[in-house]
Amino acid sequence: MRGAVLIVAGIVAMSGIVSANLWRELRAERRVSADLRAQLTASKVPSRVATPAGSFVVAEPAIVAAAAVPDGKRDSPPSVVPPRTGPVAGMNQGRDPLMDADYRKARLAEQRMRVQRSLPGLVDELGLSEEEAERFFDLLAENQLNRESASRVSRGADGLPDREGNLRRQQELQRQQDESIAALLGTARYPQWKQYQQTLRARMEAMNMGTQLTQMGQPLNSAQQKSLAAVLIAEDERTRDNRERLARSINPADAQAMAQLEEEAARINEESNRRILEAVGSSLDARQIEMLRKQFEMKAAMDRATSNLQRER
């Protein structure tokens, strides 16, 4: 009896944690959606190709997790996730706030922490020294602020937004960043950076899972966290073709096709989750694996409920 009570209490506590995380992700997703709409207004290209391939734009963990690709769980990070910005009280809205030295310094410090938090395992993966890591994160943070300034759409002689000019500035900043990173890393490690970017989504998911397990009283040690990340990276690569195929099949106007698509996505996720739990069996203990299984089940239940709600509208 006591064991049953403890299990129920654990499930209730875990549900509260997951609900809180989902709420934070929804709030972050709404914030990103607003930023994306503003970005798309300033550009004629679709959001998924709004920056050159291989570009890096800082995203919060919750934002990465909320990217919308219909596999229902591990979604590709969006090509463009502008850093969160907002009006500064008492400041002329026609003036770039980043021109103010004090404000820029504060934003740079904030962006620097965000960059480092958004790149789990990078230092070990690329074998960066402490000095190289500092320079690398500083470089990305500075570039993010430059992108933020450049995203403030200027106007042409006709008074209309200079969209092409804005896009050219973003492309030039991306080129400068790539050149700076290549110079810092050298020819041997620069390809490793490009490969790391392809695995970032899975690494972020592993980091979020580790955070949730810690909140549930089942923290992962360093070796377990690396093992979980490796499993998710391998699974991400294994399911990439299916996810891309599903993404190409989206037709919101065809309700029946969308329902079938959601069912197939749910089946793919169920199989994927089963493989993940089997793969981490040798590195995580029984309690940790059970917590992961419950996370998967609750996420699947939330996805089903959301899909049903959308179909009823």
C-alpha cells in the first residue's frame, strides 16, 4: 500500500513538473512566433530558408524544443530564431537601443550566457581550450547583437522597408561569422563545428531530459548525460528521413490526410521512444529509465489531446 502511495505521489509530482515545463515552452513558443512574424515581414523568403544554410542563431532550450515539425517530439531547430527583444522604456523607438553603450554591454553579457547555455557539450566535442571557448562564445554573442541591429529594417528612397538590403546585411554577417569561426577553429575542427550543428537539436533534447530527471530527484551523472545525448543523436539521424518526408507531406487543407499524418507520426515516435529506452538501459538505472518512459507517455498523451482539440475547432 505504501509503495502504491509513493508511486502515485511521484506521478503527481512529475505531472506538475512536466506541466510547468510545457507552460514555459508554450510561453516561449508564443514569444518566438511573434518574433518570427516580425522577421518574415522584413523578408521575402520563407522562414526555414531565411538565413544561409548552416547558420547559427542562438535559441533557448525551450525554444528549440518547440520548433514545429510534425514528428510530434524531436523537431528540427528553426533556421531563424531571432533573439528576444523588446522596447526599452523611455527610449526613442526609432533609434537602435544597441547604439547605447550601457545597454549594449548589458545585452552582450546576457547574450553571452545564452550562447553558452545553447551549445551543450561543444567544448568537449571540439576540444576547445578555456581561452578558445571564451573567444568562441564571445564571437557568437557579438554576432548575435550585430544581427539584432541589422534586423531593424531600414527604408529605401521610396519610404518602404528595404527588405533586400536587410537580407543582404544578414547574409554578410553570416559570412563574417563563418570566416571568424573558421579562423579560430582551423581547418581540422571547423568541419566538426558544422557537424555539431547537425546534432544540436538532439543534444538540447538530452539536456532538457536531464534537467527534468534532476527535478524529479533522479539526476544523471556526467557519463549518463553523455550516453543519453549519444543515443538521441543516433536516433535523430535514424529518423531524419521519416521526419523530412512527413514535413513535405503537410497539407493543412486536407483534414483526412492530416489525421493520417498525425497517426503515422505518433507510431514513429512510439517506436523511436522504445528504441531510446532500450539503448539507455546499460547506462541509466531502473528508476531513471522509468521516469523517461513516463515523460514519453505524458508527452504522447499531450500530443494526442492537442491534435484532437485542433480537429474539433
